[in-house]
Amino acid sequence: MKKHKLIQWLPRAIVILYIAFISLLSLDVFGEYAFPEVLIALFIHLIPAFILIALLVLAWKKPKIGGACFILLAVGFTFFFHTYQDLIGFLTLSGMPFLAGLLFLTDKR
């Protein structure tokens, strides 16, 4: 029973930490823009985090569908951001959603 709880909560924790990491990268707008434009730029930079939050909500309710979406997202990140060229880039940008997707797919619910 304890192993099932770990498999159930680990992908959720991974995605929450991943969203925090992606959101942290968007804070660079504060050094580039003046006050009125910084709000718009911050919103635009946080759009990927909002999409990830929506996928997390989906995966929380339907783990199989959410797991498949996270794996597709990881594949998309791999080709869109060319993370296949750099191991660290692959592990940070593509590897985390892929791992979370696999763990969501192994959920027994």
C-alpha cells in the first residue's frame, strides 16, 4: 500500500517542482522591461506554466490521459527546443515531463 501512495504522489510532486522551475525562468523580464510592460511580458512568459498547470489538473483527475499528454509534451519539447543535442538540457526540459508521464501511466486508478 505504501508503494502505491509513492507512485501516486511522486509524479504530482515532480510536475509541481517543474512548474516552479519553468516559472522561475520567467522572472528575467524584470530586468528587461519598464513597469507597464513588465506585467504583459510576465504573463506571456508564464503561459507555459499555465499550460502545465492545466495538464496537471487533467492528470490529477485522469492519470492515464494526463500521463500520455506529459509524454507527448516531453517529445514536443525535445524537438522544439532541440534538447536532444545536450544531455543537461534534455534532462531538465524534456526528461522531467517524460518521467512524470511514465509515473502517471503506472498509477493504478
